[in-house]
Amino acid sequence: MTLRIAVAAAGSHIFQAAHIPAIEATGTEVVGVFDVDAARAAVAAERFGCPVVPDLPSLLAVPADAVVVCAPHPLHAGIIRESLRAGRAVLVEKPLAPRLTEVDEIIAASAATRLPVGVIHQHRLRDDVVAARRMLRDGALGRMHRAVLVASYPKRSVYYTDTPWRGTWAGEGGGVLLNQGLHDIDLLVHLLGLPARVTGSLRTAVHPIEAEDAAELLLEWRDGMTASVHVTSAASLDGNRLELHGSRGSLRLSARGLERRAAAEDFDAFAAAPGGHFDAFPVEEWRRTVPPGRGDHAEVYADFAEALAQGRAPRTDAQAARGAVEVIAAAALASHAREWVALPVDPARADALLDARIARATADRREETPVPGGAR
């Protein structure tokens, strides 16, 4: 079965850079495209030999199996709802939506229409991530006690100023956590489950944007495990990595793939056993066990097409994608109130904070806009 898709926001940078290669690699058929920038949409239409349509209702009138959504984050929920109402499955760029209320509405709409909503969290499909999750489920690391996540996405400020919706509360709904760092937070949740509470600091360090470009978080699980998280677009760090530490050793996910440092015995048993005050705990050297492998948009497209053909959920559906958005909402509330925030997060409370930030940013822009003829 060839997957037939209609594309909303076919002129976006992410569609050009990541979706087009995936579409061509998987033999997906593009049957219609729409973008507010008609000229950019026309370029995509010419490439695929399909029509350009003037608006979303016209796109939903084109016979298709699914709608692919590449629009700015705050537009996702509306496009997804209309697509489901029109009887179309949906494949959407991350984040599913910037607001938890919208995420929950999408989950409910997907269930009501019995149409899947797949979310592009391609890193979940990497060979090293799949192997790490299997090892954790098998208890290979023993009692988990700590995770360390460090991720930098160094950007020139022109990245934001050339695309003015980026980094704004109204246009993006957040900053580096909701955009780039969402992938990293999603892997943390995918591997370890949702934490019980979150605290941290979100700040704007370098870039001329409203939202954060640097975040420091502390997460705590009910069993006492903790995680420290640093995500930034305002600095260049020494490689992105996620380390997972347990009583029987450690795993590290990075550009090298999956590395493991095994322990000769369980630390809990070592700690309880008699011996000398300065006995060393025996651990191996780090060694690579699985190269990164796969985990690109083509993998997501292939899985989504297979899911539709088999009548199953995509490997990352709307419900699975909710966790990372909730952790980021908790981080925003925690940083604002300077307190720990427990999960589950109250969606209305998270919405209220975002609405207040949008209102404040709007007022600030009005104050900065010169009044013709001088102040009145």
C-alpha cells in the first residue's frame, strides 16, 4: 500500500530538510500541498507533481490517507482537529502541541474518531535507543538511581530573527525546551517513565527572544531516582549525551551510539558486605555496544504507513508524546514559581502561565513601537 499524504505547511524549513528525503525514500505519494507562502508551496508541488491548494479546507478535500502537519507549534491542534473531523489520519511534527489542554483534546479526538495521530519523535526509533530501552526493561542496570542529560543546540540569533515566530510565547509556545530539547526530554521519559516532580531554572541568556534559550532542571521519580538536565541554544557544549546510572552499571547514549559500563556486582550488595573502608567498587571500562543506526524521518514514515495498513497505533502516537510536553510544562511552572511542581500537571495552570506571558510580551511590544508624530 502506498501512503498518500496531503501536506500542511509544505513551505516550512523542516518539510524541505527532513520530510522530502523521507517521502522519497519511502515511496510516499504527495497528493496535495498547502502553505501560507504560496510560492514555497508551489516549489514543493512542482517537485511532487501535485496541486497547490489555497487553504486547509481545500487540502482536506483532496483524497488522501493522512495529513502531514509541519506548521508552527500553536497551529498544530487546530489543523489536527480539522483533519480528524475530515476523516484523515495525521502525522505531525513535534511537539504535538505547546499546551497540555490541546494535547488532551487531540488525544480525545483521536480516540473518538478512531484515527491515529502519529508524532515525529524519530530518535525513539534509533537502534541504540531501542537497545537501551530493552536493557532497562530487563533490569540490566539494577536499581536505577540517577540520569544526566546534557544537550546543546548552538544557534546564531538570526535563526530566531529570520523566522520571527520562533522563541516567542505566542508563535512557538516556548523556547529551547519545547523546540530542540523536546527530543531529549522525550527520550528521558521514553526510557525512564514520567517523574513525580520537577524543579529548575529557565532563562534567556544570549538570544533576543521572549522564551528561554537555556534550561537547568532537576527531576525526581517516586522511587527516589533523580535526573539533572541541561539544555541550551546559547552555548556549544562537548557533545549531547544521556547517561543512565544504576546499581549494576551505566548506559550512555551519544553520537557514538550506546555505550555500557557494567559492574562486577550490584552496588547495593557491595555496600552491605563486610570489607575494608577503602575497597574499590569493581566496574568495567566504557565500551560501545550498539551504533546509533536509523532513527530518521524515513523510519517514522515507514512505521506510520505500516500502522495504517495494520490498523495499529504508530510507535509514537499522541498519548505517548504527551509525557515530554507535560515535563516541559512542569519545568515552566517550576521556574516561574521557584518551587517543585508535582506531576500530573494541572493543564489549566500551565495554560494560564502561557497566556500571561503572551499578554506581557504583547504589551511590551506595543510599548516599544514608536507612535507616529510622537507620543500622545
